[in-house]
Amino acid sequence: MPIDDTLAQFSDWSFRSAFGVFVLASVFLMAQFATRTVAADDRKRELVAAGDTARSAAPIAANVPGRIAPTPSRPKSEKYGGMGHALVVLGLILTVTSIVLRGLATDRFPLGNMYEFVTMACAAAVATGLIALRGQRHTQVFVVVPVMVLMFLAATVLYADAAPVVPALRSYWLPIHVTIVSVGSGIFLVAGVASLLFLLKMRFTGTESAGNSGALARFARRLPAAQTLDRLAYKTTIIGFPLFGAGVILGAIWAEAAWGRFWGWDPKETVSFIAWVVYAAYLHARATSGWRNTRAAWINVAGFVAMLFNLFIINMVVSGLHSYAGLT
């Protein structure tokens, strides 16, 4: 089938524009994180309480006719955060636009190679971060930065020109199976980042030593509470786990239709199953007394590493039936 080169070009431009927007967003989000005062919420409460006390102490002065109460200025961190958040939303829109245009250009579902898969996973990760971190905007940078790394790899190492898919992927199972797996992978990225930040928070909070430890301690104190990060990792994994499990099951059904067997211990199938088991172990450990702190978080990080290994090493190094990366 013919390829619409114009739409394909617009898709690439949208992708590159999204990457540029995410770079700019990360600058503002980093500025927000750096200028955010420790225990800012406590400070806000103190200011509100002080204002209430002042108003109660001088009710007449506050109601003097013709007097205009000064409007408190927003802290710099909030200004940076607002701009960064708006840019993240714009970057997400551009990323989704690049996916849609790639599909229109090729007249197929745009998940036929690793470039398109990673783009979809990045969009899912950013959308999850916007929803899950809406109350902790200063931590969105820790989702945007790994997304930028993945997008850079997608645009360089993994890039594939807009083209029809190989015959094995011309199936109605493609939009079902691969979409679920890519969205689940994006959600797991947020969960993995949350667990890494939780481990950092637990390790360095309260450290007063000089050198690197002191710097890391100051960095960790700017992070949300450890309980908040742990809860974020758990909630996102709770969503990603059944999605990824459904993707594995649907992949097995597709394998039976395409290859005549449900399971053949292909490298991709094997590592996907291992990653699913690791995440199941995390959820079990997270619900088990004595494992709810750092040990469960380390299991979640191991699951994230298994996902990255499955995405890059299995697709790019190991040969198997799932070698559709468009790199060979």
C-alpha cells in the first residue's frame, strides 16, 4: 500500500517537536525542584495561620474603606512548575499527534516496530505521570527525563521509516496486544521511578554528613514523603500489572493463531513472563508485613529492569520470533 510521505514527515516533525518541548519542560521543572523550599507545605500553613491571627488581631484595619489588600506574589517554584506542567501537556499532545499521523501515513495501526512502540510507551508514561503526580508537580521531572532518554533512543537507534508492517503483524491482534503491553510498560516506568525515589528518600533523609552524602540528603529532603512515593509506586503497579498480564495472555492467543502454539518459550515470551512474576512478587511483598519498606521497593525496581532488558536486549541482541524492531 502507498505511504503518505507528507503525513509521515509531519509525524516525524511532531515527534521532534515533542522532544524539544520536553527538554524545555525539564528545565522549568528542575528549576521548580531546585527553588522549592523544604517543607513548603508546612511553611504555607504557617503563613495562613499567621494571616488569620493578624486578621483576628486587627479586624478594623483590615476593613478600612478604600484600603486595597496587597496580593501575595506566587513563589518562583510555583511559577516554574506551572510553566513546566503546561509544556509537559503540550509535549504529550505532540507525541500523541506523531503517533496518529504515523498511523494515517501508513494506513495501519502505528505499533509495528520499536520506534513506534517506544513512542506509545512514552506517551503512556507522561499521561500517567500527569495524573498520578498532579499533587506533586515538582516530581514530574523524574518522569520527563527518562521519557526524554527513551525518545532520544527512539529517534536515533530505534528509528524506522514509515512503511507497511511485516506479514506476521498484519492482524487485528496488533492494536489489542501491543497497545496493552506498551501502555502497561509506560505505567511501569512511573512505578519504577517512584520506587527509586522512595529508596533514595529512605536512604538519605536525615543524613547530615558532608560530601556526596550531604548533597544527596539535601536532594532527598526536597522529595515527597517516603510514604507518598511508596503509595504512588504501589498504585501505579496495581494498574500496570493486570494490563501487562492481559497483554501476555492476549499475546499467547495471537501466537496460537499465528504459529500454532500458545507458548513456545521464545526469549520475548520468557522474559515477559519473568517480569510479570517479579511484579507479582512485588505486590505480594508490598502486602506482607516486614516487606513493605525497602525490600518490596527493590523488587519493584527489579521488575522495571526486567522490562528494560526485555525492551532493548531481547529485541536488539537476542534473535527470536518477536524480532520486529526494524533494525535488521
